[in-house]
Amino acid sequence: PDVTAFDLALSSAERSLEAGELDKAFGLVMRALERDSKAPRAWDLRARWAAAAGERDEEVYARHKELRLMEVQKAPAAAVKAKREALLALDPVAK
């Protein structure tokens, strides 16, 4: 399969996040989202960046967005359920 600019931005963001380079990771996550704003993988990474950066509101927002996209895109039920439960743990008022 061809590697897209989206895939490259996401994998670079993942590496930057793992290395603790939060500013660089954020820029790369945003670049990935500019290329595909409906990709749950990108929203997952944005949420993980937010958790690492201590940005709780941003983390909750990204997790809500990720869950909605997974539901709309008909992700496997078990994956959606797991994400919903994780979101409820993070944001108890989420429905």
C-alpha cells in the first residue's frame, strides 16, 4: 500500500510524542488532521498528546470527536464500546 502524507504525518507525530517532543508532535498531529479530519486514529493521537501535555479539556474534546467518528464510520462494536467506556471514565457526564 502507498504511504500517504497523512500516514507520514501521523507516524512522525507518534514518534515525536513518544520522544516527549510535545510541540513538534502537536504540529504533526494538526497536519495529519488537516489532511483527514475524519480519521479516528488522528483524533486518538491528538487525545494522547493532550494527556501528555496536561490539557484535559483538549483530551476530552478529542476523545468525543474520535468516538463520534468511530460510530459514524461503523467501527467494530467492541472497539466503539471500549472507547465509550474510556471516555466515560475521563468525562463522567458524557452520554
